[in-house]
Amino acid sequence: MEIRQDGKRIARNTLMLYFRMFLLMLVGLYTSRVVLEALGENDYGIYNVVGGVVAMFTIISGALNSAVSRFITFEMGKGPAAQLRKVYSTAVTIQLFLALVVVILAEPLGLWFIDNKMTIDPSRIPAARSVLHFSLMAFVINLMSVPQMASITAHEKMSAYAFIGILDGFLRLAAAVVIMHSSADRLVLYAALMAVAVFIVRVAYGIYCHRHFPECRFSPVFDMKLIKEMFSFAGWNFIGVTAGVLRDHGGNILVNLFSGPAINAARGVAVQLNGTVQGFVTNFMTAVNPQITKSYASGDIDYMMSLVRKSSRMSFYLLFIIALPILFNTEYLLSIWLHDVPERTVDFVRLFLVFALSESLSNPLITAAQATGNIRRYQSIVGGLILLNLPASYIFLKAGAAPEATVAVAIVISQICFAARLFMLRGMIGLDSWAFFRRVWSNVLLVSLAALPLPHVCELIIPGGFCGFLLSSSICVLSAGLSIFFIGCSRDERKQIAGIVKKRIEGCWK
């Protein structure tokens, strides 16, 4: 089957996405430093929490976004079909309607929240209102990019995805440089420039898709059957999207209500760093996800489940080998990255990294569930569990817990959701949940436990400074790499890796 020949395509696309990620990581880390320095802790915190208010409306859009991506990729997996163009045009029509709904709801509700609920200096309320307007504008523009992005990933044209992403990164860098040298209200100016950057990226996506994909020719379509199918999928997916948004951005708002914008700045920095590191997994899964969906659409369930198991382990290992040096050198990294490190940033960074590691195991399972299209029972149970994040976090904060408790709660619930997904997928695709638990969860746990002692011992004896950081990071990577190779990999996988390394060495000598 053709899909079985796509391992090289996954590897090639992953490498292209990593190229994108490394550039964006460097640009993103520098950009966030410049923005924090230019705005200051309070304005940076305001930007994050107001952006969180706008992002809350992904509750409305996110469910349909997933539906659009799933339907386009699924149709491609079934082979050439005239239905594909109809799916694209229907998706654009739905997004236009959705954009109008979001604007009507978000403007009055967002302004009410800023004026009545946010913990903010009254003198900065006008600026916060302007940030809301521009953030909403950027959100709507991003919304209209979803069908194009879904088409690019479904066609597995990751080179285009990579280069447009790099364009986005450099536009954000340019915005940061501009506000550093501006005498205007930097918070408002930055929000406006972000909206401009999003618009330019949207135009780039549109031009590429129009030129390369025949189905990306919008024509007014009102296919009631297709619309009902998309909304049925999105309706149940709405639960999961709602839960995820409330967990992430609701947690941010809770921190503001209980601790103020300065702590929001700390949480925002941690989220920025975590997002950069998590890009390793995100890019890998961006390359893998189309194959999971296409293999299900073509009926190749065995290959699909093999891909889910392997990608779950690989996602964790890719993130672990990067996260371990950061976990052991968080304070030093933040000190060289930022001039002034907001209070509690170190704890937030470490907890978010642990949360990302936990979630990495579930990402392939989520894609597999979405591929089936039958997500009613799945979302009712898993989405319901994720919804517990907000009330549980509120209870802990109300009881006097530190703001970091919002992330600790998310980690615990993430693991509960992982177990629930295994149980659900047993009935949905015939997944052997016990085998998955043994081959994946217990495997990564053993790898993690084996990799921790050596960096911990070295932490006690290695001196500080740049040389100490390099030595500590090298030991962390070595320890993680050896644990993954000898414990995390099967005998056949070790042979494959050894063969690849041998060929590379021989090639260098020739």
C-alpha cells in the first residue's frame, strides 16, 4: 500500500519542519526577550491576559477548525475525489460565518471583562481595550487561514508550511524591534503590528494554495449534508476544545484574578519557552498526523496503530532530550535570556515542561480518535475530565495555593485523560490498551527514571557559569540519549539506529 511507503516522507517533512523550528526558536526567544523588556512586566502581563480573553473564543472556532482539518485530510486519504473541492469551499463558507459570530460576541464581552473584572491599573484600561480590538482582528484573520493551512498539511507540503512559518517569525521580530525604538504607547503599537503580521501571513497562505492546489478555489457552496456532517463532528469536538481553552487561558485569567499581572508575566514567559521547546513534538506530529488520518481512511488499521504507538514514544523522547537540560538549568537559562526575570518564572517553566511531556504521549491518540469521526462518547468522557481543570484550580487558589497550582492540576488531569483515551480507543479502533500502556507509558517512565540520577549528581558538583551550563547540558543530553537507546528502543530499533550511524560514519570517511 502507498501509505506504507511514506516513512521517508514523514522523515523528510519532519526535517523540514525542524529547520523551521530551529529558526523560529532562535527568533522567538529573542523576540520574547525584547518584547518583555520593551513593555515591562505589567504591560506584558496585560497583553497575555487580554490575548487570553480573545483566545477564549477559540471555544467557538476550535471545534470547527479540527473538523475542517479532519475532513480535508480524510478526503485525500480516500483518493482523488471531486468532493475535496466541495469540502474546501464549505469550510471557507463556515469560517466566514464563524468570524462574524466571534466579532459580535467577543467585542462586548471582552470590553465588559476588561472594565469590570481584570486586575489592572485604571490608567492602562484604554490600552487594554485597544489590545482587545487588535487581538480580535488577528484572531479573525487567523480563523480565515484554517482551510489553507489544512490543505497544506493534508498535501504534506511541509516546505511551504515551514517557509511561511519562518516569514511569520521574522515579522514578529520586526514588530519587537519597532516597539523598542518607538515613543508611542508600546503595548498598543505591538498589538497593532501583530495584527498586521497575521494579515501578511494569511495572504501568503492564500497565494500558495491558490497556485498549487486545484481544490483551493472558493465558490459559494451550501451543501447542507456536508455542513451537517462538519457541525456534527464539531459539535462533539466542542467539548474538548472548550475544556482545553478553559484549562489554558482560563488558568491565565484565574492567575490574574488571584495574583495580578506581574505573575501573568511570569506565566507568559513560561508559556513562551514551553511553546518553543514543544515545537519539537508539534512539528513531528504535524508530519505524522496526515498519515494517521489517511491510513484510517484507506482501511489500513494495523499500520495506523503501529504509527500511533511509535509516534507516541518518539514524541516523548524528542521532547525529553530537549527538556531535561532546561529542567536542570532553568535559572541560568532565564538569566541569560531575560534581563529581568519575573517572580515565579522558574517554577512555572519547570511545571509547564512536565505538563508538555505528559501531553506528548496523548497527541497521537487524539489524532487517531479524530480520524474515526465518531467522537461523541470520546469527547463526552475525555473533554469532561479536562473541564475539571478550571474548578479544581479555582478551589486550590481560593484555599491559598500558589499560582503554580494551576499547572500542577493540569499535569495530574493530563495523566488521567491519557488513561481514559486508552480505554476509549480500545472500542473505537481496537487498540490494545494494555500493550500500549506497557510499550509506551511504562517504557517512557523507565527511560525518565534512568536518565535523572546522573544529571542530578552532576548538578551538585558542577560549578555555575557558562562552562558549567554547557557541561551540565551535555551530560543531560548524553544521559537521556543513552536511556532512550538502551531502554526506550527495541532490539530491532537499536539495530536500525546503529546501521544508520554506521553508514553515516562510513560516508564521512569516504
